Amino acid sequence: MTSGIVLGFDFGVVRIGASLGNGWTKSARPLAILDGRTNKAKWSGVGALIAEWQPEVCVVGLPRHPDGAAHELTVRALRFARQLEGRFNIPVHVVDERYSSVVVEDDAGGNIDDAAAAVILQQWFDEGEPVRLAQDIKIEANEVKKTTKEGD
């Protein structure tokens, strides 16, 4: 069980939500919204948070279709999680985040990425901190379902 600081991330190609968690109290709160449009901006923002908070563990939400199938953003979020682990040598766990943005949409206006990251991290705490290391997750190419214009 984690007893220190945990950072949670809601990955997006434009913005990345970040949250801060406390392993003792098992609670999470929104922390920041990072620019995810370029690798330089993304890793600069993430690096600054890691340097400031020195987390014991990081948690990244894995988006999926409502039926559980992977899509293009699932693959990109998993790549982000693996790179996070490799760049900063911190264990990175993943959480199914299918409905994290939906949970906070009703409660917040504007950008909700940091609040969604807090929901993702709180879910990980509430599930008992399951060990789902990013490096152990496999998504096969034939498993990735294309997103349709109908909002699938």
C-alpha cells in the first residue's frame, strides 16, 4: 500500500489533467492542467510536477469505449504511461477511466481535466490501489476499435 504522495494523470492530446493524492488519507484533489500539444510542453510540465511533489507512484487513466474496447486514445495514454515510467523511474499504474470526465462534467464549467484526473486517482485509491503496471498492459492492434463520427 502506498503511504506517500501519488500523482494522477488524465491524458489528452491537447491537455493533460494532473491530480495530487495522499497515500495516508487515500484522497485525491485536482492539481493542474498541463499543455499536451507538444512533447516539450508535456514533459516539461510533468517533470516540474514530479520534481516538486516527488511522488512514490503515478496513476494514469486509460480511456476505453463504453463496451470496454480500446481505441486510439487508449493506445496513446498507455504510451504516455510507459514513457512516464521510463523517464522518471517511478512505478506507473493504470486505471479504467471510461466515465471520469462524465462524473465531473455536471459539477464544473470549462476545462475539467484536473478534476477528471482527481476522479481517476480517487478511483485507484477506492479500488484498493490495484497493481496494474503500465508496462504489463498489452493492447493488440486488432483490439483497437475505431471511433466513429456518431460518437461511439
